Amino acid sequence: MHARRALLYMPGDDRHKIEKAISIGVDCICMDMEDGVAQNRKAEARASIAAALRELDFGRAEKLARINRVGSGLEADDLAAVLPFRPDGIVIPKIESAEQIQWAAERIEAAELANGWPVNSIRIIVDVETARGILNLKEIAAHPRLDALIFGGEDFAVSIGATRTPDAWELFYARSAVVTHAKAFGLQAIDMVTTDFRDLARVRREAEFGAQLGYTGKQTIHPAQVGPVQEAFTPSDEAIARAQRLVEAFEAHQKDGRGAFALDGEMIDLPLVRAAQGVLERARAAGKL
């Protein structure tokens, strides 16, 4: 599974911005056909994304394409334009039911089979960003084609009539629900956008809190946000060193037939060991181990 610490949206009709995203070392580049593109530029976005997939070397960055919502009347043309050029994944916005995912899954699988590509090689990632989507999270997250859930905080606030605040407590229930369902079904969880891209202190603060909640990454909308987000979702050297010591001590005590043990004045049991193993997994995904 691809490590998605920072998922950077770029408008699909702007080739220069797509090339810029490739140059900065972001984990995932999501070329957008939805909100980032004017209604009269949808065809240009499809053509530009298809050309980018065909012509550009994305290096280690995951290349994603976000289609318009299922039911918009644009989604079929969006998929038809980009699937022949084999993006790594398709992002589907405003998902409210498993049936919407299934609609896309059938078309993606047909493209995989027609081209001799392995089934499930094109991932599906969905935005959950409405009240109905939150209510239906269990059936959404259970869909077998899914790879990750994205929480769309701004659209969710609009869907419930919430007033957005810097502390984002009006989003806390939905934000927690998304990460909980993602982890229950073995999916990655990608946190909300920080819309003020100039306030990097807020970007860092929101990213760190998202990481504390259990999210594996965060959406970004400007290259300047990528560094702070990647740092927030990458374990520090100190955290990695402590996790290694804890896991090594656990393994040694297991060999001696002992369960819980003390380390640095703290009683260590299995949940803490699993947390340390999670730190090491994130470090490996970030290339630090």
C-alpha cells in the first residue's frame, strides 16, 4: 500500500501545476476534474490529465485522478478519458453509498481486464464529505475495492450547516468517525484540507492533530503545505529510537517467558508494543528505516 502522508491536489487543466507537483517530491499527486476545475473547463481537464499520464514521469509519486461525483453526469466521461492511461488510483468525491463505489469499480475492473492489467491494480479512494456519507460509513468502508477514505471537512460543514472555526470542533465527530471506520476495515485515512495555505503554522498544527487522531496522511492544496504535512506524519528520530528499544525489549522478554515489563519507568504491555510497531511501520513507509 502506497504511503500517503501528503496528498496534493492540482487542477487537472493546468499542466504546469502538475509538473510542479512532480518536482517537489510529494507522496501523491491528485489531478482534479472536480472542484478545482471550472464547469466550462471539464473537457480540457480530462485531456490534460490523460496527456500527463501518458507523457510525464511521476517518479515515486502516486498518480491519482479525481473524477466528478457519481450522479453529476460527468463521471462516465471522466473515467473514460483517464482509465486507458492507467492512473495508480481514482478518487471519487462526495460518496454516500456503496452503490456509488460499485458503479466505478465495475468500470475500472473492465478496463483492467481489457488491458491485461491485474485486477485491483487501479486503486479506489473515496471522499466522505456529507452527513449522509458519515451515516453510511460502515457500508462504504466495507467495499472490497477501497484503499483509503478521505475526510472532506469543508464540504461536510456545509452539508450540516456548521460554522467553521479554527479549532474545528464542529467537525470532530465526523473526523473521528472517518478514521475509525478506515482503521476498522484496514484502510488508510486521509485528513481534511487546511484551506488557508499561507498559514503554515496552522497547517502543521492541524496535521499533527490529525496524526494524533490516527490519520495516516492529509490533503494539501499548495506545494508549501507538503513539507509540514510530511513531517507531521513521519515519526521523529527520537520516536523511532524509542520504538525500536521497546520492540527489542519486548522480544527479549518474550523469549524469557515474561509478558508485561518495565522500561524507562513505564509498564509496557501489548497495546504499547503494537503502538511502537506502528511507529516503525510508518518510519519504513517514509523511507527512514
